[in-house]
Amino acid sequence: MRYFLSILLIVGLSINLSAQKKLTLDDAIKIGLQKNTVLQKGINSLEGNESSVKSAYGGLLPSFSAGGSFNWSRSEEKGNTSIFFGIPITTPAQTSESRSYSVNASANWTLFDGLANFASISQSKNNLEAARLSLQRLKQDIIFEIITRFYAVLNAKEVLKVREDDLAWNKKNLEVITERNRLGSVTLADVYAAQVKVGNSELALIQAGNDVATLQSEFLNSLGLDVFQELDLVDPISGDKAELQAGKNLIEQYKDLQQNVNETLNNRFDYQSALLSLKSADNSVTMAQSGYFPRLSNSYSFYSRANKLSEIGDSRSYNIGLSLDIPIFDGWSTENQVQSAKVNFKNKEVELTELERTIKINLKQTYLDFQTAEKRLSVSENNVLSAEQNRKIEQEKYNLGSSTLVNLLLASSEYTSALQTNINNRFEFFRLKSQLEYYLGILDYKKFE
């Protein structure tokens, strides 16, 4: 029954894979960039930053307003009769009506505000560019996450194939041992040992299948796709020696990390965004300090009123004003604002320094891991060849009766382990290649837009 279930699982997986729609890594990245809600919110927020720049420039211009009014009134009095010294006096009914029209226009212009308006323009422009750079880094974040998840699924699928082959080999080995036991050339203990090995291989296969399903569901969910959708991920690095050589070239190109730090900082969108945020914080200090300076502004106004619309404009009044506001004492409010702005500026400096240190440590650690991954990949490839030959030798020796089943099963386990290790090392090498490009700030996102 257990064999039957295993066969069904393997056949089911094979049928599903053949019927699935193929999904390349490039297509997955494009989908991820299109469906990522955080990215969409960031793009929408850019409109607010652009509006802030326009508003800041508006602070250099005068403000205008205009208006008009119309008033109509009517009063009606009913006539009545009153007695005055015995003489009746009749007051006739009266009706009165009036209309009035007016128009007005005014303008106010700040001539000097301690340079706060210019600092506001600089700050809004810095904030806009910082937001754009943050979006570009976010795109790299999304791409790297998709690459990592994509490789994790492919890795699990390759391990699943190894487990399928391992189960097939153990089943075949069990058939041979069972037949040899029937002929009396091996003991029943060997049959039982082979059966245990088959059972363990079945369990490993079931676990590998579950790992594939789980990782693929998590991957599809991260793309915003239906987790029940059947997709076959296309391996972009299978047998691609050019991609392997590109990884080795990357190691050689950046072997002197210290000399490439400045280039990396220039390429890192998050670092450049943090620099602009620091400049924006400096602008805030200037804006707060403007409270210490006098404020000069002027105003213009026009007013006209008439009882007839045709006479509007006949009676006019004009006003021009110039005002100077000199701060003397404001309860230390300006001082508090300046101090808060300076504290924020210092905190931004600390954050920038911390980010630079983080970039350097991540870069160095990833580069060292990438170097190690290249060596491990080369060693594991050789180990696969050695383990394969060792299993063949042990198989021949066991068939000839010069070795034990324990040695044969051990050689088989070592071969399976070597295959799985090589698969893990291969995908880890290419994942670390993408991670190094990510930390270097050169992970290309434009080709996916």
C-alpha cells in the first residue's frame, strides 16, 4: 500500500508539471513589480511630493483673491389711520426697495521671511528626489526577494528529483536482494534492511514533495497570484556555464572591496536617499531659524461699490500697505523649533553613518560568502562524481559477495547526500551572486519595467 501511494505521488507530480504553465524568472519579476502594493503606494505618494515642490515655489509669489457681492432688500409698510387731537390722520402704505453691488480684489506678497521660502523649496525638492530613490531601492528589494524565492522553489524541485531517483534505486535494489535471498545467496536480514531503506526513501520523497508545494505556494502568494494556480518554474541557470562564469567574474571584479566602497555608495539608492534626507533636515534648521529674522510683506487691495450695476467702478478705493514684523520675544518658541530641527539633523547624521556601516558589513560578508560558495560548488561537484563511482564499486562488490549490504546502503546514502548538497550549493551560489549585486546597488530593475 505504501509503495502504491508513493507511485501515485510521483506520477501525480509528473502529470501536474507537464500540464503546468511555464513561468520564467523574468516574467515572475515583472509580475511582482506590477502587483506589489507597497510599490504602488510609493508611486502614488510621489504625486504628493511633486505637489509639495509646486507649493513651495508658490511661496515666492504673491497670493491673489477677488470677490463680489450683491445685496437686495425690500420693505413694505401697511397704511393706517391715527387720531391726533381729534383729527384723523391717514398714513398711506409704503414700499421701499434697494440694491447694492460691490467688487473687490486683494494681493499679499511676502518680500522677506528669513529665507524660509527658499529653504522650503530646497527641502521639497530633496524630499521628492529622496522618495524617487527610495522607490528605486524598493524595486531592487522586490526583485531580490523574488529571485530568492524563485531559486528556493527550484532548489526544492531538484531535491525532489533526487529523492525520486533514490527511491527508484532502492526499490530496484530491494528486488535484487529479495531474489538473491530466494536463491539463498543473501540473508533475510539484508531484505529487511533494504525494505527499511525503501521506507525511509519514501518518507524523504513525501517530505520533499511537501517542501516543493509549500515553497511554491509562498512564492505565488508573494507575487499576488492564486496559490492554487499550477505553474512550472523555468530554471534560468540549468547548464548555463556563461552565468556561472559571470559569477566568477563578479568575484574577480570586486576582489578589492575597499576601493569599490565609494562606487557602491554612489550606486546604492537607499544611501543616496538618506543623503538627501540629511539635506532636507538641514533645510528644516534654516526654516526654523527664520523665526529670528524680521518678516517683511506688502499688500494691495481694490474696492468698488454702487447701487446700480452700470455704475460699478465709478466709486473706487485703493490701498497699498507695507508691514514689517520684528520678533522680540515669543516665549522661546523659535528657540525650541530650532533646537528640535538641529536634533533631527543630528539624528539623520547618525542614521546615515549607521547605514554606511551596515552597507559595508553586508557587502564584505556577502562577498566572503560568495567566494566560499564558489569553492563549495566546485568541491561538491567533484564529490558527486566520487560518490557515484563509490556506489557503483560497492554495488559490484556486494554482487560478488565481497562487501556487505551496510556498505552498499551507506554508499548510496552518501551519493544521495552529495547530489543534494551539490544542488543546494549551486542555487546558493547564484542566489549569493544576486545578493552581492543587490548590496552593490547594481541589481538592474529597468529591464523589467
